[in-house]
Amino acid sequence: MIPITTESRYNAMINLRKGEISREIFSSKEIFEEELEKVFTRAWLFVGHESQVPNPGDFFTSRMGAESVILARDKKKKVHVFLNSCRHRGMKVCQYDHGNTQLFTCPYHSWSYTTEGKLFGVPQFKNLYEGCLDKDDWSLIEVRKMEIYKGTVWASWDKDAPDLMTYLGDAKTHLDLALDCRDGREGGSEVLIGVHKWIIPCNWKFAAENFLGDTYHNVSHRSVDMIGIGPSAEAGAKGRRDNELEKAQHVWANFPAGHGVHSAIMPETWEFLDTYQNNPIVAEYFREAHAKRKERLGDERHRLVPFVGTIYPNVSFHGNQPRNLCVWHPHGPESTEAWRFFLVDADAPQEVKDFLRTYYMRYSGPAGMTEQDDMENWNYATAGSRGVIAKRYPYNYQQSLGKVQTTGPVAGNVSLQVSEENPRQFYRRWRDYMNGADWDTLLGRKDKEPASFAA
């Protein structure tokens, strides 16, 4: 008999050539615990945005995997990411979502830490600890790697992880479309104050997979499209957003590290479409931004526009209408805490920011009409993954199997029709993480072909 190893088990669960994936990966507690150890301790994870901690002493409490972390800016304006856990007995040293402080003080035994993470105060130190406790050895636990990219803060617990730009690869081009200013200037985004947070009874992978470019599920949003919630709805436009992409060439692209995007290439004759008609001031702002973007980027580059994407493993983005980052924090095999960060240009007029805030919330988030459709799908898909009989039958990932090209209008493995090639690549990398693969494998350096043709 061939022994069942961890590697052979996950290879059997993810059958790329046949386009079949085991339901068990969406419901097993054992697999979930292994994900926390093998995926979320190694991959680069999105923590927050610099605009959330602009001043010395500012902090924002975030998460990495299932653990709480603190994004903080110290007195010297340096940004840090710490595990939100006292070194004495593990209590959270910060119980607020955000704020400003000089010290993080544990409410259990009052050990306190500076915004640099150093152990500062220990009650009754002279009587109880002097001579045996070296404060320098008991600082807050800091991530092994942290990088800031266009305001976004990313971190990894793996000292051997590649740098963030290597990890992102060509997916960076598409992420940039969500982070850059609307007029083509690099960077310049900020997070609207107030991160939406809610818990969904689903597996985190269903949500991450959806934003790889699952256009096939649009039937789920038919009711929202019929009533119209877009930024030109008052002018009679139906749908969730303005129909800017009607004549675009849609592209689905995936990248070696497991990222995937759905973007669009506008026609050469692309002229600005009247958008944001609910407010003439906002409409004029975007008209001017369109013209400046074309001038800055040129006739070719400005035609690539964003739609959605997922940076492996669990941060997704809407790139245009709306524009945001969403992190799918794992709570359990059947529980996900979603955090949505709404993005605007930092120097946009206040009227534009106020308009977008209202539109964004109407579209997505816990009360967003489109998001409610998605959540219902993910909830039932998760429930459908746990049954005794159900688990005997894999999920079908055969859509556009083999219809992918390695050269195309954008970098990556590209599909020009609705496709599940992006999730096939996502789960290919998921399988490699679960098998404990080295970084050359996780970065796709050993890939010989797109996921459709891989073993």
C-alpha cells in the first residue's frame, strides 16, 4: 500500500488537470488549523494603511490570520506591527480599535510597552523581578518582515519570505490601479475613517476566490441591477455601477504566487463616459481626473482599468466603482470576519469623499446590497461542504479548462473569457503551502505550465 502522507492527501484534494477540488478543504477544522500554521504564518498579509496612523503614537488594531496585531507609529514616526499579546500572560495590551497613546498597558497585570514595543513598566519590579527579568528580552513580539507600499502596510511572520515586490510580481500593476490617484498620480489614496467589520458563517476561501474574478455569478445580483444603486441612479441608470466597461475587453489574469485579477482594457477610441451623475460636482471631478490620467499615462497605459482581484491569500480589492480593500480574516473553518477599507484620493474635495462614502456603503459592506447577495452564496456553499454524503463529491472547477494563454494583452496566465483558471492557480498555491513547499515553489519558479495543464 502507498502510505498516505500530508502531501499525497492535499494532492488528491486539488486535482488541477481534471478541475476538481474536494469540499473538505472548506469545512474541516483540522485543515483550518493547518492553514493557520502553514499559510498565515508565511504569506505576506495586509495589515492596514498608513493614513490610519498618521501621527506619532497613533495605532490601529488589526489581524494576521486568527491573531490580533497592532499597527503603530512610534515617537520617531517609524511604523511597527506587533502581536497584540502581553509577554506575561497573553492578555491583549490594546483593546481599542484605533487611537493615540504613549504606552500600551495590559489590563491584567499592568505590564506596559512603548510604541516601539519595548517593555517599559512592570509593577513592583524592584521587589519581584530585579535581577531576574531583563526588560530588553521581553518586548512585544514584532513581525519578522514589514513593508509599506503606496500607503498600504504588509507583514509576514516568515523571516525567509521574499520581499513584497517579488511576492506581488506582475499583480502589482493591477493593485496599483486601486491604490493610485484617479488622475494617474502614483499612490495618494487614504482610508475613509471607519473600517466596516462583520462576521460571515462561511469559509474564508470562498470570499477570496470570488474576488479572483468570478463573473459567472452575476445572476446572483440581478435584483440589485434591476433597481439601480449606482452613482448615476438618480439620472435613471440601472445597475450597481455606471456602465463604463460595456465596450471593454475583459481579461482574467493569474500570477505565480497565487494572485488573480479581473481587469479591463478600454478601446482605443475610449472617451469619458458620463458617470457619477447624481452629483454634478463629483461628475466634473472624475471627468477632469480621466483627462489628467490619460495625459500622464499615455494613450496605451490609461486604457487598463481595474475591476476586482485577490492578493494571495486573503486580501481582495474593488478597483473602481466602488474602490476598496477587503480582508477575509479566518475565524474558523466556517466563520470569516470581513474587514472593508474604503479608499479615496487623500486630496479629493470633501464633497467627493462624502459622496463616495455613501455610495460605497450602499454597494458593499455588511449592509451593502451587492455584498448581501454574495454572503448568502458563501454561507450556503460552506454549509454544502460539510455533509457526509456531500463530501464524497468534489466541486467542479472546469470552467474554460485549458483556455488560457501565457502571452496576452497583460502579463500573467491570461484568459479572455469567463474562466476559473484564476481559482485553479489559487488552489494550486494553497496546495503547495499546505504541503510545506519552499519559496521557489510558492513563487511559481518551478511551474512549467498554467494550472489547467498541471498535475
